[in-house]
Amino acid sequence: MKHKTAITIAGIIVAFIGYGVFQLHSYAVNELPWGIVHPMRPDSVAMATWIAQAEAALPESRFDSTFVLRTDDSTILEIRLLRPIESEPVGRVIVVHGIASQKEGGLGAAAWSLEQGFEVVMFDQRGHGRSSGSTCSYGYRESMDLLTIMRSLKPLPENRPVILWGNSMGAVTAILAADLDGRSDHRIVDLVIEESGYSDVWSLTDDLVKSKTGYRIPFVGTWALDRSCEILGIEPDSIAPMNVVHQLKCHLLVLHGSMDERVPLAHGERIAQAMSPSPYQREFVVFPNAGHVGLRDSDPQRYDAAIQRAFGWVHTK
């Protein structure tokens, strides 16, 4: 009798575990990929309020225009160009926003760059803002969009630097685009400023699963990422900035908050560890007590000093 009871209990436990695994697999391949591939767009009312406040920081005297660009897969990207009126721009800064945001999310960087005499380009990434599309590839296809934008803009006079300044997914987009640009005979990018970016989508997905469930559950992140990449038609290894930073042919500044819960500090550390000795400047700056956004708010003096140093690297090409 005891033997039969033990077998029955064991069978129930196995069935329970099997059902749990089935539910996890279903969640990982059906529900989770949908949220990964289709980013939420920000609340229009809240964003409008934030934009109005950020716009106020821009210089009143400026050239300001908006236009669209069609990519090779017919995605329409909305682009905004800002430039000083009083003088020719000393260079170009392209600001790249993160997931579930839009181009105006970079108005703080834009205002600072305009004050330094730079022309500023901002754009809505595909599936965001006023650009078309409904899916997000976390920097893979977006980096090609950015490269297309860079090559479509009017070339600057010689010795005027081009800077990519990205946050979160925008930081990954910037690094991957700089890598593509570095393979060209006619390189454009001189500096990448990477804020709060992820090192690779494998780790990012594991972090996402933990944030959703409270646990790091083996295989769930792999299942979700495999299904997401299958939907997008891409390979996960193609979205791994830590695998390309060693070969970037431009300067690189990496900034990360120690309290970042969305993209933990370990991502920034992996990117920093992957930086190899280079003729180009490399720097990694950690902001204690800063989260995923608001690095400058946590320590304005430290932040401004890091940005000033990086801009100084390309002041004279």
C-alpha cells in the first residue's frame, strides 16, 4: 500500500511539474514574444506634456525642420533636423531614442549639442513615434535604418565630426550602426555615446523574464528569444554590442547607472570588458544610485564632465 501511495504521489508531482513546464513554454513562445516584438508606444497625453517641457530647453533661434525618409523595405522614418542659425555647425550629432519612446526623448541631448554649435538629427525609430512599422528588432534592423539616414544627409565639410548619441535600445542601435559604418571605405562616425545599453539580447531576455516573474527561470528566456527572432527573421547573435565594440573604428563613451533594474549594470560592464586596446578613445563611467534613465540627474557634474571629455576627443579630427 505504501509503495502504491508513493507511486501515486510521484505521479502527481511529475504531472504537476509537466503542467508547469507546459505553461511556462506556452507563455515563453506565445505571450512573451508578442510583448518583445511589438513595443508599446508611450501615452500620448503624458508624452505631449513632457515634450512641451523639453522643447522649452531648445534655443529659440534655430533652424528646425521635419522630413521623412523611406528605407529599402518601405518603412517611413520621420526625421527632425535642428541647426544653429548664427553660424555653420561645427559637426553633427544624431540622437537615437530607446524602446517605447520617440525622437523627442532626446531633446535634452539635442539642446546641449545645439548650444555647442552642432547640427542635431533626431528620428523616430521604426515602430515608434510617427514612423511606420509595428515591430522592433532591438537594434538589428534599426542600425541599418540609422546607417541609411547618415548616408542620406548632406555631407559635412571635412574635419567636422559626426557623433551618435543613443540611450538604451538607441545606444545598441548606435553601436551596431557604427560597426557597419566602420566596414565602409567612407566612414562617417567619429564618436558613439552609449547610455544604458544592453550587451546582448540573450542576457536582456533573461533579465526581462526575471522582471516579469520575479525569478530567473532556465530555458524560458531562450524559448522567448528564439520565438521572437523567428518572427523577425533574424539571429539573436546579431544583436550583441559586446561582440563588436573591440572593432569599432571610432571613439566610444559608455555610461551606465549602478541601480539600473531594466538593463542591469552587468550589461555595461560586459561591454566595457570587451573594449580592447585601440587607437580610439574608450571610457566607461558608472553613476552610483542612478537607474535606467536620468543619469545626468543623479550627478550633473560627473555627467557633464564625461560628455565634455568625449566631445573633446573629436573637436579636431
